[in-house]
Amino acid sequence: MAVVNSVRPNSTPLLEVRGIVKNYPGVLALDRVHFDVRCSEVHCLAGENGAGKSTLIEIIGGSYSKDEGIILIDGNEVEFSSPKHAQEMGIAVLHQDLPVLPFLSVAENIFLARQPKTKLGFVNYSEMYKRARRWLDIIQADINPQTPLGNLSMARQQLVSIAKALSLEARVIIFDEPSAVLTSVELERLFEIINSLKQEGRGITYISHRLEEIFEIGDRVTVLRNGRLVGTELIRKINKDTLIKMLVGREIVETTGEVIKKDKGKKRETVLTVKGLNRSGVFKDIDFKVDRGEILGIYGLVGSGRTELVRSIIGADPLDEGEIYLYDQKVKISSPKDAIKLGICLAPEDRKRQGLFLGKSVQENITLPSLKKLKRACFLNYKKIAGYASVFVKKMKIVTPGLSQKVRFLSGGNQQKVVLAKWLGMNLKVFFFDEPTRGIDVGAKEEIRNLIRELAHQGKSIIMISSEIPEILRLSDRIVVMYSGRITKELSRDEANKEKLIAYSMGVT
Ligand SMILES: Nc1ncnc2c1ncn2[C@@H]1O[C@H](COP(=O)(O)OP(=O)(O)OP(=O)(O)O)[C@@H](O)[C@H]1O
Ligand SMILES: [Mg+2]
């Protein structure tokens, strides 16, 4: 693949790395990688889960050390001793993992370790809030600087990170999968901001698994595979198929999502019914039902109450009013444990913090909840248990040196796959999936969708929240759209299309 060296052949890159090598025990994460960012460009970084994207930008951002290679800023070689050092050199990294200090206020997060001080050397809070307000205003983010960061939605936390990057006067701003936590409207807003940053002459690096985004926002794209550089291309010179080939090294066909046709004659059997669910200030008057073998999609913008709703149904959050029926039986669910006993589970959105044991191995994470079942079936046959885990590792293409690797050391996307595997393997009746393919690469996304389809085919009932419109359209038998805590519309597969989903999710009636 031809390597394009520059967008503007004569300009020195703002940032350049050459021959970067990074080794972890058993994993060569980066193998002589080159990458550069020029002024006024968006240089996308792409690659499957575990390809080395985050490792590369953490090295660029001064968080990780490199084993070999050099970093140049404006053509001059630099050696970063810390993230702070990289920041001082004009590099801001917006991490894949969200904030370190959720209890500190928005302003404190923006001015971490560089708060304005009073004459007596105390933090000057009023000045800090004022300055934070100014940076937030520039990106039109209506956020109170005094709010604890952790109280904001992930989308708004992203905006705070952008304000922080601006306040650092960063010349190179690196986004590690920002869209993983945004929906379409918020993403449009982010793209507007990125475009204006670009016009100001800054260089942007953008990591995403969504190819449409790369084509919309990018000027160039660099692809990594297994830690190696596959190539750098001008976006306008390539198409989606070329990019997919670079990413996975072969062509893949996205199944168009032909749904396994339901037998028309077969009687429909309703499995889960919810009636009049209310949670004050969060959602109101929610009614829906799901049949055996059906996939019900829930679409809505961040803040529409989707995640809160499903969390309340499975007993993770309180419910003020309403009834839940399993078949015809009214049930009371006070905790996720109750839900599982009834055969209902939720694979949560924030999988890393809810349901992943970072210190445990890949195998333990996958098999933990199914262990009882497996023990019974296999008489504690460890070989069989390992076999069960390795089926998922293969199917979902989990990149790991082995089943015993601690999950902590997997890449972001591969951690996601591990948690998902755990839920997919449970033998239950009703599955709630909150953003099941978020942060997962093109090849494996399709595998996960197939696993979900397979569950439905086995007669399970699925309720799936997804912010990816093509995904929800292709997978769902029916879709309910939420806006501001209410269901504003229910659409059959045939009625639903992109325009309708967007309109109803924005409150159009
Ligand atoms: N601290 C670590 N110890 C051991 N291996 C690691 C460590 N950090 C990352 N790795 C490995 O390095 C490789 C590259 O990981 P990286 O996080 O850079 O991938 P990525 O391209 O960002 O993937 P994703 O799309 O899933 O976020 C992976 O195989 C990962 O398991
Ligand atoms: Mg990553």
C-alpha cells in the first residue's frame, strides 16, 4: 500500500513519530510504527481491537514509555517524561477510558495541577470557575463548572475534555474513540468543533471503529494491524472496501441482516410485559412487551432515559411505579440478582466498570456466571471449561496471548468482548443489551450481531439499546423510540427508517 507522506508536502509535521516499538510480556504491541500529524488536518488512526492504537497515542501523550523510536515536535526530537510534559509541548490526549477524578468538579478537572492561585497561595475558586466557564462557552457547552465531573453523562464529559484541551492551547488534539459514548446529534456537534479546531491550524488525531466517521471527518487515515503499520492513505483516494481490506487484511461481507423469518402460523408468545413504569424525573409512562424470539430495539439520544429505564427494570436502580410481567405472572425485581433468578439479565453499557473483573483472567471472566452450569455438566472438568471459554475467544476474535491473561492487560475493545461473552453464554430467557457493539471493531461487530440473532433464533427475547442507526434497523423486529424519558413512537421493522428514528428521538410528534 502506498504511503502518502503529507497532505502539504512542504510543511513540517506538528508531530511525528518514527520507528516506535513497544513490547509487553508476550505481546509486541507496536512494531516500528510511523505516524505524523500536520497542521489543519484530521489524521485518523484505525485498526481492529488490539491493533495498538491506544498504545501509540499513550506513548505520544507521555503516559507510556516506548522501547524504541523517536518523537519529533516541529521537527525537533523530544523525550516525554510524563503526560504533563507532553501537555506542555502542546499535545492533548482525550482518553478512551473516561475520567480519573469523577469526584472533582468540572473546573478542577480542566485545571488539574494548574489551578489559578490567590496571593496567599490558595486555589482561587472563583477565578477557576470563571476561566472554566470561558472555555466551555467557546464550544457552546452548557455545563456548570462546579458540577462533579462524574455526574455528567459520558457525552458531556467528552465536552469537558475538549474544553480542557483548548485551555491547554494544545496544537495536537488526540481523540481515542470519542464516538463510542456519543449519539448522532452529539457527534455532529463534535465534528463541528473538530472542523473549527482544524481551521485554527491545529492537528487532530481521531480514532474510531466506525468507518463512516473516518470518511466524514478524516483527511488521512493510518491503519495498524497487529502492531504493524499497514499504510497511510488520503481519505479522498480510498473507499470503504479498501479501508476494510487494510483493516482486516481480507474482504468481509456485512450480512444485510436478513432476519430469520418468523413462522407466520406460529402463535406469538409474549414473554416480558412492562406497564406504566415511572421513575420520577427520569422516565414516565413506559409500556412495552417482547415476544419469544423477538428483538426489540430501543433508540434514543443520550439522556433520553434508555439506560436508566433498563437498569430500573432489572432492579439495578429504583422504580417508583409500574408493573412487570413475565409471561402472565406479575413479578417483583428488587435487584439484578432477582432478575437473573427469573431468567432476565442486562449486559450493561458501562461494561468495564460493571461486570468486568480486571484482575481475573479471560477464562474466569467468561465462565464465572456459567460455572455452576458448567460444573454440573462437566463434573468440574477444567478442560471443558477452558474449551467453553475458548469458543467465545475464537468466535469474537478476542486478542489475547492466552486464556490465563489478566483482563486488565487487554485492549479496550477486547475487554468489551470478554464481558459480552459472559452474558451471551448465560442460559436465560430475556436479555437486555445496552450498546452491545460499542467500541468493537468491524469484523467482530458482525460476529456479535450474529450471536444476538442466534439467541433470538433459539427463542430468547432480546431488548437492545443501540445508538448506531444502521445496527438497530438491521437487527430489530420492532423499535421503540425514546425522547426525554418517554416512548414517543413504536415502529415495526418495515415502517422504520433513519429519518424517522432521528425525528422521533428529537421529540417530533
Ligand atoms: N499493560 C499491558 N500489558 C500487556 N499487554 C498490553 C498492555 N496494554 C496493552 N496490551 C496489549 O497490547 C495490544 C495493543 O493494545 P491497544 O490497547 O493499543 O489496542 P487498540 O488498538 O487501542 O484496541 P481497541 O480498539 O480495542 O481499543 C493488545 O494486544 C493488548 O492486549
Ligand atoms: Mg484502544
